Amino acid sequence: MKRLSLTILCSAALIFTSCKNENKNADERDLDTIESQDSTDATTEEPKELTINIEPRSNSNISGEAVFTEEDGEVTLTATVSGLTEGQHAIHIHEKADCSAEDGTSAGGHWNPTMEDHGKWGEGEYHRGDIGNFAVDADGNGSITFTTDEWCIGCEDPKKDIVGKSIMIHEGVDDFTSQPAGNAGARVGCGEITM
């Protein structure tokens, strides 16, 4: 009888230990899953998007929209406009989110937080606001798409953050040479970049 009781007792202890280890392993797997999800959430940011209306300035008939989207460390600008003359037109980011002046001068100069000379983006010196030129068709419609990792939307880096600036459409072409702004002519469209 003692032998049978001892056998039952050993069997029960073995089963109890086995169940305890299974529960421990299940708890560790659950903890690993939670930690894995937390690290994935920390590295994956939701895309940010701002849509800005472009309004006429300097007695122009321009209208349009600029959409800024930030994803995976890059900002993409997609701007579509109408009401312009056929040909090339300059587009820039200016230093203030203020389009109140009829001629757009309230937006200040080109956004230039790195204190560079005006130029063509990616070639030598250029302002962070020097986007370039885009084509407008015979019906007065034009668009541009531009992507960079030198901008951000609402981040804490004043040399990258486009919030608090304005998007500006010019009457003429940016020559990428004339200082300080490329001799692009009147400011005919302006949109304040705000959250």
C-alpha cells in the first residue's frame, strides 16, 4: 500500500510540475508577443498629412491645393493649381505662414534655416524652400510632386519642420542663380502651412 501511495504521490507531483512549466511557458510566449507588438508600434508611425488651399495673390486667378504627406521619414508634396499662364512657374516654401498681404510679401522670403545661397535643389547650395519649377498647360493647369527627407511635418527640428511656413507660386520661372530668390517674379498664389 505504501508503494502504491508513493507511486500516486510521485505521479501527482510530476503532473503538477509539468502543468506549472506549461503555464510558465505560455506566460513567457504571451509576454514575448506583447513585447514584439510594442517594439513594432514604436517603430511604425502613422503617416501625417496636411492639405493646404492655395489662394490668389497679386490680382491673379490662381486656385489650387498642396498636400504634404509624411511617411517613413520622407515628406511628399503634391501640388495642383489652375488659373496660371501656360509655361513654367516657380514654387517655393516661404518662411512665414502668413498670406494676408495682397502681394504675398507677408510670407517673408524663402525658408532658409541652414543659411545657404539660393539654388537648385540637390545641386550645390540651396534653401530648404527651393522646390523648383513646374509646367502649366494651355488650359492653365499644372501640378508637381516632390519628395524629400529634409522636411518633416510638426517635428521638433526647426531646420526640417515645414509647419508655420507657406507654399508660394510665382508668376515666372526660378533661374536657380539670382540671389536671394531666383528672380521668379510676382507671388501669385499662397497657402499657409498650418496644422
